[in-house]
Amino acid sequence: MTEQPPVQVDFWFDPLCPWAWITSRWMLEVKQVRPVAPVWHVMSLAVLNEARDDLPEDYKARMAAAWGPVRVCVAAEQKFGPEHVLPLYTAIGTRFHNAKAERGRATIEAALAEVGLPAELADAMESTEYDDLVRASHKDGIDRVGVEVGTPVISVNGAAIFGPVVTPIPRGEDAGKLWDGVLLCLSTPGFYEL
């Protein structure tokens, strides 16, 4: 029996989104039981929502703060390579979503230290230097699914969906079975939305 080559799965996330966090952890479970090769990209809830004028003030404030983590992820990718995106996302996400840490510079610096990246990358939180790259990555993901969605976005072989949004995280073979269903849907010509 020949081994299947891994299927590339492009995965767009915003580090602040709890749904993207759960789905990303599911994707890592899938990797243990199916031949997949995830490639991690940022998208930005701040970019997604910036043209909306109907947002409550507290949500607008959260969206302004949402720029920081995606900028840091892009800065790490640009300065040190794409292989640093997942470990940094994991370090940030574990703090934000599991430990319920504050979503400020100290948390980002701790995540950077955990993965061996310099604390100075946290300066990107307040800089617009990487915004064009954040917007380009965001556009690449959102153009595949349309603007009426959020994060996560996954794309396989040119087909893409928002989600799956699932809780709790499917583990082991349950993760693989969900993947099999998602892959079936994505491989169906004309499939549009899950």
C-alpha cells in the first residue's frame, strides 16, 4: 500500500477569534490521523469589520486592538519565516483562549519568548508597517469565500469554506471523520457553503 501525499490545507485565522482557535486545534488533530499539510495565514477581524458603521462602541474598541496580534504574526513570518506562524499562533492562542490572559503587549511578549522570537516583534502591535501584508493575506482568504463570513477560512485544492465552526474540539478519529466530510464537501463541484 502506497502512502498518500499530504493534502495542502490553507488555513486563515485571527488570533483573537475563539472559533478559529478551536478549528485550528481540530486541524492539528486531523494532521495526526490524515495526510494533511496545513499552511497558516492571518486574516483580520479588524479589516473585515472596518467599513461597518453599525458596530457597538465596545466592539469597535476590540477591533482596534485586534490589529496588534495579526501584525505580530505577520512580522514574525516576514522576519523569520512562515514556519514560525503556527508556533506563535499556538503560544498566543493558548494564552488568550485557554489561560484567559490579557490581550496586551505583555502576553504577546511572553508568547514570543516561548517560541524563541525576539520581544521587539511586539513593537509591530502599534506599527502600520505590516498592514499592507495583513490586508493582502486577509484578502487572499476572504476572496475565496466572500465577505459575509468570519474566521476561520480553509481552502483545499481551490475550494474554500468558512469554518467548520465546531465545539468542543474533535479528537483522534472523530477529527478525521469530520475532515473526511469537509473534504467530501469541498471536492463536490459547485459546493458553496457549509
